[in-house]
Amino acid sequence: MTLTAQPAEPTLDDLARDILRRNDRGGYTVPTGGLYPFQWNWDSAFVALGFAEFDRNRAWQEIESLVSAQWADGMIPHIVFHQHDAGYFPGPEVWNTGRTPPTSGITQPPVLASVVRQLWEQEGADPSHPRMRALYAACLKSHRWFHTYRDPLGNGLVMVTHNWETGRDNSSEWDHALDRIDTSAVGSYQRRDTGHVDAAMRPTQREYDRYVAILQFGRSSGWDHRVIADQGPFRMIDVGMSMMLLRANRDLLALAEAIGDEAAAVELRDRIALSEQGMDWLWNEEVGAFCSRDVITGESSGLVTNASFLAFYAGVGTPAQRQRLLDALERMGRSAQYLLPSLEAGSRDYDHRRYWRGPIWLVVSYMVARGLAEQGHADWAERIRADSARLIIRSGFYESFSPETGEGSGGGDFSWTAAMWLAWCGQ
């Protein structure tokens, strides 16, 4: 009797690589099929780190395809609509930006420079690296756009004009500002997201009406970024984007110095110093964390979110402030089965299943863990890495995860979760 060898069960590495390949649409990757059928800005940056583990050329190509849609003024849009897909709202006909290829009219967290530096250093940090140099120029132009249009207080922090720009779409941080949004002229529309995943995991209809109203303001301005920055109905200084841009400026400075672009290096050093000094405006002594603030009212969100811990990634905070943040992390570690929740349990409208009101998102966990390790807190960095790995082992490659049960939420076979397994937590 001849025994036939059975094929080996695919490993999680195998499954993660397969997800990236299946979500590849020919030079760019969709976050997941159906729910998000286009290219998203910061998704692509993290996806590149995953591709880099097995296909270096494809990693660079992912970012190059994104920056090919960069606007003349420097903005890198948050969505690029490379191909038509009627199954998503709001699509290119709603944004109506007049771009080719069609894009949205807003941006997303500026993490590209940090990823470009990481890819470049993995390949030996050659200053003449042609792909790095081309992307350096695109990132510098993007950072100048932020400095020109998104620093209304002149303190080096980042203002957002739509909550979608933050990447943390329905975080409780935005609730009070969104309450002021007039939705009387929104009209009727058909959401597509709740047809793909449980509505209990998505923003509510009331919230979505406000998202659409903000979009309509931008469209009515002809996507004039000066008008939007000065008059937009939603203007928040986002703690997450402020921290990420500061870190990205540090990484872009390393590239500028390697290339020998001294004029840009001087400019970036000045921006870094300004942001370091300005970050105190976001500190909330009562809660012991850096929190987002409303530009219009000056009100602090007063909420501890996963973005608050990006202070370690950005390299800011006094010793006393960092200890308060570690105290908050300790609280989260006691109240949650897994780190790092997007919102502290017990906070306003905390919900362990609803998008950014509690669920864990591995890309933020990755940045926080990296910052903690760099600042000498290897134990916390390892706890977050190990918890992230346990989530994938337990539930698979979901968009996000419950910090209470570990259950996956949102879309499945998610690209950046697969990328985080390959590049970080599965190692």
C-alpha cells in the first residue's frame, strides 16, 4: 500500500502573503475586497512593509502608485480611484475633484516618509538609491503642504478638516465637533459599507450624515485647500497626525541629510523644533495624556486613545508626562484582555466592537510599540506585539479586533493586518 503525502497546512506567513497577493490590483493593493475596493493612502504605506518581506520591488511599487496621484500643491489624497467600482460610497462622482486618476479631496496620516526610510535602510541606506530619492521629493512636497495648509496656529501641529483624514473615523474625539455640523442639506444617499459588514461595527447613520456634509462643503469650495482650512465646518488638531508628522519629519530629515539637501534639512529641523514645542498644547493634565483639540472652540477631547501613546513614537513628552502615559497604559492593560484598544474602556461611548471606539488596530499598535521600544520600554513594546500576534492567531487577519474578546471585527483578509504579521508581530 502506497501512502500519499498530504500537503502541509499553510502557515500564517503563507496566509498573509496570499492575502496581499489576492488584494493586489496590479501595482496597488486594496485594503480588502468589497468593503474597500480602491487604494487608501496610509494603508498602502503599511502594506509596503509587508510586501518588503517577500517582494522588494512590489513594496516600492505600492508607494510609487500612491504618490503618482499626488496633487500639484503637494497633497497626497486619502483614496485613489484607479478603477470604477459602483459598490462603494462615496465614490469619485461624489468627491468630484476633477483629478486624473480620480481621487478624494482630503488626505490621511503622513506615514510615507517613515516607511520610505525603513525600506531604504533595509536595503543598505545607499544615498544614491533612485527610488528613495524620487519618493523623498514627493514626501517633502507633501510635508510642505501640511505646513502650508494644516498648521493654523503656527505651532507645528496638524489640523484636520474631515474626521476621515485622521484614519480614526468615528473616534469619540470628534463627537462634540461633529455635533455642530449642519446636515439639513445632505439629502439621500445609499451607504455601501453596512452591506459588507455588521452595522454594529460601523459608524452610525447620524455620524455618517455629518461625514457627508463635511465632504459637501469641500466640494462646494472647489476643493480649495485654503478656503477649507480657514472656513471648514470641522477643524480639529489631531493628536495622532501631529505625532505622526513629527516622526515623519525626523525620518525625512535623515533622508535629506543622506542626500545632501541642506536647505531642506534646515527647514525640517525648524519644523521639528516647532512641533516639539507646540505639542504641549495637546497635553491634558486632568487625564494625563496628549489629546486632540478643537480649533474652533479650543476644547480638549479629554480622551485617552491609542493615538495618545504615539508620543513615544514621536519622541515627545517630559519624564513626568511619559510616566502619566505609562500609567494610562497600565490601566488599559488591566481593563483589556488585549492591547492596544483605540479608546480606553469606560470612556464616552466606548464600544469594543464599533470601529475606532474601542477595537484594536494593528498599525497604530505597531507605531506605539516601536516608539515604546525606542524610548526604553521594551517590556510594554513586547506586550503589545505579543497581544497583536495572539489576536491574529485566534481570529485571523481582520480589519480590527475586540480588546475584550479578541474577536475580529470589520473586513476580513485585511491587507495591513497581513502586512503587520509579516513585518512585525509574527516575527
